[in-house]
Amino acid sequence: MNTFSAIFKKISEIEPSIGLEKRILRKITLERKKRIMRDLMFYRVWTFGSLALAIYAIFAFGGSVLNSEFWSMTSLFFSDIKIVTTNWSNYAFSIMETLPVINLILILIPIFVFAISIDLYKNLKDRIKSNHYNFA
């Protein structure tokens, strides 16, 4: 044990090299920029992917929504208002039965994801502006 303490007493105090702090801060800044650029690319891909999925869902499921009996039942409200008001409960149940809920959900989910991804992308761009990152 005495030999170890003697060895450590002989070692002079270790001084960090000049410019170490600058190199560490530069490396931290570089890592932050890499992370932000990776997030930016991820949000771009997510935004364009959800937009493509939303367009596909509109074309794939939109036709079945437009061709469903829901629209003919809805037009009945405007053409025969007296019959509809007389039998309003049956009419309401018929409207609910003919509403293509699954197809509407399959259309609205990608649109909702697209809206969220646009918001996340915008927030990241604002964070980049507020931190004054230089990506040149």
C-alpha cells in the first residue's frame, strides 16, 4: 500500500490540455446539430409518408363513402322534411346504420397523423430558428 501512495505522490497534478474546453463544446454542438438534422429528416419522411397515405386512403375508401346509402338517406332530409320530422327517430337510426364509419376512420386517421407531423415539423423548424443553428 505504501508503494501506491508513494507513486501517486510523485505524479504531478494533471493539467488538461489547452483548448480542451473548446473541443468539448464544439463536439457537443456538432452532436446537437446531428441530432436535429436526423429529427428533421425523420419528420420530413413522416410528413410526406402520412400525406401519401392520406391521399391513398381518400382514393381507396372515399368512393365507398360517396356511394354509400348514407348520402341518399341524407338527401331524404332535404326532399321530404315532413316525413323525416314525423319519423325522426327511425330516420336518425337509419342515418346511423348507413354511415360508413370504418371507411371514414380509415380516411381520417392518416389525415390526423399528417396534421400532427406538420405541427411537429414546424415546431422543430422554430426551435432551429430560435437556437440560431447554422447548418451551412
